[in-house]
Amino acid sequence: MPIKFAGKPGLVAYLTAGDPDLKTTLAIAIAAIDAGADVIELGVPFSDPLADGPVIQRASERALKHGTRLSDVLTIAKQLRTARPEAGLVIFTYFNPVLRFGLERFCAAAEEAGVDGVLVTDMIVEEADEYLACLERHKLAPIFLAAPTSPDARLEKIAAASKGFVYAISRVGITGTQQSLAADAEQLVARLRRYTKLPIAVGFGVSNAEHFAAVGEFADAAVVGSALVATIEKSEPAEAPSSIARFIKGLRAPAMQAR
């Protein structure tokens, strides 16, 4: 089942669960949805986040110091689903925490929490049969990362296995803000469109209103992560929800003015 986006571009907002604490994460997620985020990606903090840049690495370290576990993230997901039933909700994780929790147990708990989809950053489509079967049993949409360096045959496999949306990486490397979007992103989205009618979201480096508007010219949604996490890092916990709301409204403001 595709994850729906209200407008174009849709907004996927990534948050590291437990940074600065679990209660504030929930408040930030609600504020993000109310400010215009279509989908919340709840990131599971992990000790060795290889695909993440320094901003999200620091957030993971802070969350782990507070003892945040996968079970806590699932609890936040359930609370968020109750508070904002219409929002898209994705668990973003590495496979190790899922493996330790137990794949079947994780899928059952995610379904019970009302999660829409799961993105496991280091799960490759060629080795995902058991994982995909478990998600299917529990009505969870698999989301895979597609890179500009992937050959067409691999993009076709990724598109076929995906159900929620396809996450197109704007460039090879780690997450993080950048000055301009790589030209590879638009070409990658065009290549993916040959193989899927699912929404395509572009992430890795989308950090300001200019990037957000540029992504909307060729993709269905933009994923904003490091810029949000950096905003939280610079804010006092009590101010973080309103800081995130202002940031998200600022992303959409030029598009709204142009209408």
C-alpha cells in the first residue's frame, strides 16, 4: 500500500527517537505533522550508524546514552499513531536492532503500533526474502534505498520489492546537509519511474527551502533529516517542537507564496 503525500512535494521528516528524550521526540513529531510533514521517520538509535553523517551520529549517541531501545521507539510510534492517525509513520533502522529484538516479534509489534512502513538501511533487496515475507504477514510496507550508482536491473528489483515509497538517495555517501543537490538525483528518479508507480522520495542532503522546491520539480517527496536533527540539537528541549514547526513551515513557505 503506497504511503500517501497530501501535496507535492510531500515531506518525510526524519527524527532520531530519544533525542533529546522520548517525551520530547513525541512532541516534536506531533509538531512536525501539524506544521506540514506528511510522514514521520522514527529513527532507531544505533551504535554504528555507517550511512549517517555526524549530526545524526551525535543524535544516536545522545539517545543511546539515555537508554533508548527499539521497544521504546515502537512505544513512541504507537503514541504518535493515536495522536495523529492520518500521518504516515515509518520505522527507520539498521538490521542489527531488529535481529536482536527478533524479526517476527518486531513486525508484530510494529503492526500493533500502527506503523505503515519499515526502512532498514542495510537490508539489501537480494537478501530480503525472509524480511519481506514477515513484513507482508504484518501489513507493513517495505521501503528500500536506491542509489545513483545502482544499475537498472537492481533498480527494477528495488522497485518491485518496495510498497510504501521508494527512497532515492540524492548522492553516494552519508547523510548530511549540503549546499546544492546533486544532479544525479533527478536522473535517478527518472530511471526509477520506468519501474514503479509508487511515490519516489529524495533524501540525503535536502536541507532548505530551495532544495525542497527543487525536489518537487521531479520527485513526489523530499526527505529532510540532518537539518531537522541539527535544529533539535541547537534547541532547548522545551523549545524543540516549536523550532521544528518553524523550520518545516519555512521549507514550504516559498511554494505556498508561489500559489
